[in-house]
Amino acid sequence: MGEETGAKGAAAGGKTAEAFKNEAKASYDAGRYDEAVVLFEKAAAAEPGDASIWIDIGLVRLAQKNPEKAEAAFRKALEVDPKSARARLNLGVIALNGNDYKEAEAEFKSAIQLKPAWPEARANLGGLYLKQGKKEEAMKEFHAALEAAPKFLIALYNMAVLHKQNGDWGKAEEIYRRILEIDPGAPMAHLEVAAIYTNRLEQPAKAIYHYQRFLDLSPPGPMREKVRRSIQNIGGAESSAK
């Protein structure tokens, strides 16, 4: 979950903060969120100087779909460590989800000021700009994220979306192929590049290949039937052309 600090503080009864954290993470992984919060709070009491524990509490609150309590936990993390870039990032995400773009931008920029080469913060700021239609600013942030981490998939996916919005289908196709080099088992990347080959670049053989890879990789769902119809339509069009 959050950043590890190696906290070893002990609570009453001799149990360490690390022990509480491990139990809390196991509860979180099992979906027992209320129990996880209680255990993380015990860890925080045992090691009050560990801001990462409050970040973990905030993440559990987000999993509970309780942004108000999540925000309170992230702000508590900042009280413990005013230089916590992760707390700033998560506050930005909460603001973005609440459509408070001004606050989200301020928090993402604060996170970047604390960790200038952090790709996650750069990609989130770029995503905010993309949502606002600030394409040049978005592209700048995605490039910064990828300069720091060339295989950072969130930035790559968003960059592909931006190229599609700009009508630059060749560059979008290039980005999706780059994603598939990093993660060949990404069904949505196969689907997106297949749609580009079908509707924009007119390369039916490549489209069929990637549609089929989507079917091989994707779980059951309504999209699978749509993809099968797309394959049939391409086959029919090729037959008519002959």
C-alpha cells in the first residue's frame, strides 16, 4: 500500500507498529476494510511519526468510497510529514474526482515540487489537463512522466488518447504498439489499436489480429460479441472487395 518506513515502534502490550501494519494489510487484501482501519490506527498510535500509516488509512477509506474520511487521513499524514508527496498526490486525486480542478492542480503541483521526477504525479497532472482540454500542457506532463519512467503505462495510455483527440492516428497507433511491447497481455490496448486499424488506417489484417488477441485475453462481457461482429464485418468487406 503506502510507502514503507521501517517503523518499529511498540504499542501497549509490546506489539510493534510493523506487526499492526502487516495485519492491517492482510485485512485490506481480504476486503475487511473496517478491521484494516482499526489495525492501521493502532499502528499509528504505536509509531506516531510514520506518515505512511495515515496514507494507508486514507487508501482504505477510498476503498470504502468515503472521500471525506480519506481526505482527513491524508491531511493527518501531512501534519506528521509536511513533505509527503504521496499525501499531496492523493489529495489531488480526491479533488479531481470531486471536479475541483483548481485544488487538484495545486495538489499535483505540490507533489511534483516535492518529487519533480515522480511519474505518477506528472501523469495525474497531465490527466487533469487532458480532462480540461489543455492539450499542450497535458502532453508536456506525459512526456515528463515518460522521461522519468519510459514504461509508465498510465502516461502512455493518456498520451494515446491525446493523439486520438488530435486526429493523429499514426502516433496513437505507435503508442498502443509501445504499450503492447511492455504488456502484451493488455486486452484494451489490443482493442484500441484494432479500432484504429479498422476505422482510420485501413489495415484489416492487423485489425483482425488484434481483435482476436482481445478475445483471447478479455474476460466474458458484452464487448466480446461486438468484437466478433467487427471481425465478421471486416471479413465480409474483404470478400466484397475481391
